[in-house]
Amino acid sequence: MNFMKTTRRVAMSLVAAAAASFATSATAGGHGIDLSGKTVEWVIPFSETGGSAKWANFYAPLLSEALPGQPTVVVKFMPGAGSTKGANWFQEQSFEDSEGTLIFGSSGSTQFPYLLGDPRVRYEYNDWNVVLASGTGGVAYLPPELAGKMDGLDASGLRDTDFIYGSQGATRLDLVPLLAWEMLGLNVEPVFGIKGRGDGRLMFERGEANIDYQTSSSFLKGVTPLVEAGTAVPMMSWGALDADGNIVRDPTFPDMPTFKEVCEATDGCETSGEQWEAWKAFFVAGFPAQKMVFLPAGASEDAIVTYTAAFEAVKARADFAEISSGRLGVYPQMTGDEATGALASATQVPQAAKDFVVGWLKDRYGVSLN
């Protein structure tokens, strides 16, 4: 279906839905703010090549249409230190100065340093105001000549390969794939310091890395063409959670095995015990609520109502499921109480899991967080 025709077709219903949602929310707790003639700056603490960029660029024009006054929404990239640079900057911003025109997009790579007590972290999630939480998944992939070493789901045939992986850092979201590959017995050496997962994909494309993973939005847009061209082969997804908290197949990639399935098929990889529980805890913290949108500390109830209602209007679009599935995948897009709950799950991890990961980071990569 043509996107522009679809947009025109639903324009009137979008405005009506936004107005109705805005009015309902305002009655519930605030009066909203008018952003007519203003520019909303959406800061992303990564480079323009990764999944967070694709997520924000997807939402930005839709948010512009749904906000009162239809302001211009501009995505600004502020990469550095695995996203802690941008997050630290956002912590220092005043809502009063921005008057509702500044929002921030975090990801699991922002959450993990916070969870692990990284000394570079000077931001506090509890100070911010969440207005959207987006779930996602992740996919690991290989060059075809290495994918052929797997025996079905059994990855033990890859153990004689020296892998190179472009990584943002061991305390970022990359710890999920790094720990998974180690559990499978693979020899994966990360090259730390890339600014975004898109840069890792580019290393893979140039032959500088021979294993990679991308979040779902980046995989759909950036890696699917490589799969279609025969230069990349999916290895596994991280999976998704069912209602009981069990890892099941990712709804965006239902034909792809999960890491749990590959682990169960690979001798020496265990899906129980402290290593597995630590991996699962950080997977849960990093992916089911992987990306979130925040207003700064001190945001007014009127501003929170306005942005929450706008994202609810976007989700209520008649064409949202269609246009989002090919860009973001099939995952929950949460507002209100659901977003608040997602934030809690993303920023709270059992102490035993933290202790295991802190010890693993020190032993494996010499990273000390004390």
C-alpha cells in the first residue's frame, strides 16, 4: 500500500483520534500544552546509523502530526561513550528552559551502564518522565561460509573460528550477545568503541567483522538486504517473553530459532543456573522495553499529558500496525501506566544477576565498575 496515499486517507481520522485522546487525558490530569510554531528536538545519544535512529526517524513525523499545533520534530544525534554522553547532557537540561520542546530517546545501551553502576553515569532515570516505551528484539547473524558450520541448531561447529565483533562496549546492550556467544563456547573478540550498532553492521559488510547482531529495526532495514543478497545468514534471535515470562520465538521473526533453542541444542550451553539467569535478566531489562522517550526532570503534568496523548494517537492510527511492522517489527508500543511499568522492568535487575555480570566483565574484559 502506498504510504503517501495511506497518510492522506487517515489524516482526518488521525486528527480526530488525537483530539479525542488529548481531551480525555487532559480531563484526567492536565490541560495540555500547545506547540504551534515550535520545533521539538528529539535527542538520540547514538549515531545516525543504528536502530535508535531508525526508531526515532519513524516516529518523528507521526509525532509531529499528533502533537497539538503540529510542531516540527527534529531528531538530533549526540553519540559518545556508548550513549552516556548524551544521557548525562539530558540530565542537566531544564524543562523550564525547553518549555516542552525537548525529548530524549534512550535504549538498552543507556540502561545497562545505569544498572551496573558505571562510574561515567551521571543520569538518574527516576528524575525523567517516560511517555513511550518500545519493545524490540535482536538478531545475531553470520557470513554464509560460517553459518554452514552449524549443524541445525547446534553451534558447536563454530568453536574453531576466531570471531571479530564491532562493539559499543561491554557494559552496553552488547553484553547480551557477548555473554550469549560465550555461553555457546564461541571465541568472539570485540573491537570496542564503535558509536552505534549501524557501525558494527558496516564493519561486517566490509569484512572487518565476521559476527554481528542488530536490534530488530536495524535488522529489518539494514541486514535484510544482505540476507537477500546472500552475504549474511541469521543465526538466532534473542527471543521474546510470553505472558508467563518464558522466552519464546520473536513475533517479528517466528521462523527463526531463539538463543534458548540454540543453547539447548549445543553441548555445554546451559539454560539454567546463574549464568543463564544473569543473561535472561539483562535480556529482559534490555529488550522488552528497549527504547523509551522521556521528558526532562521537572516536566509539567500538562506536558506529560500532551506527549502521552500524542503517542496514543499515533498508536491508534488505522495504518499503524502496517507501517510500523516493517520498520520496528511486531512489538508492544507502551504509554501511560504500561510505559511506567516497562521503565521499572528496564531499570531494575536482581542483585545476583548484577553481581554475576560485574564479575564476568572484570574477569573477561578487565572492566572494573568499583
